[in-house]
Amino acid sequence: LTKNVPMFVCTMAYPTVPCPLHVFEPRYRLMIRRSMETGTKQFGMCISDSQNGFADYGCMLQIRNVHFLPDGRSVVDTVGGKRFRVLRRGMKDGYCTADIEYLEDVKVS
């Protein structure tokens, strides 16, 4: 997943670290539902940036479980995956998207 990756602009996420989310904004409710329906069960997380909308670097989040509430909100259990760099920003139905490249750690010998 590197093209038109859905982006949740919120907080900092880190690889292997759980990131529980309370999703209530309509745009992110749609984004989470689509991530589940398409089977990718993942999206990018970046912090906000006043210049570009969201930061140049972020972390993929893997959805482990979603609890949909009767009023449309959801509680989403995610965990951090790979880190990435944003190559191109976009928009889809109110939420941000991005083309990304994954970052590789320098191997220590």
C-alpha cells in the first residue's frame, strides 16, 4: 500500500506501539469503514502541519479491531507498523490521502 493511502491527521504513532482511536468525524468514519471493507485494514497517521496540512513523515497503523457504536462513532484498536515519507498529497471525500515510500532502518553490523 503506497498509492492513495488514507491519512488520519491526528497524533504521532510509532512502530509496534498500540494507538487506540475514538473516531467521530464523518470523514474519518468513512475512511475507517473503507479500510475495513477493502480489506487493507490500514491507513497512515501523521501529525498536523500548518504549511502542508500534515507532516512529511508518519507511521502506518494496522487495524486490529473496530467496535462500531449505534450513533456511527467507533472505537478503533490499531497498532503502529512501518514508518513512511510522504511523496505526494491528495484528498478523497474529505479526508487526506498520500503517495508514500516506506523508510528502511540502517542495519547495524
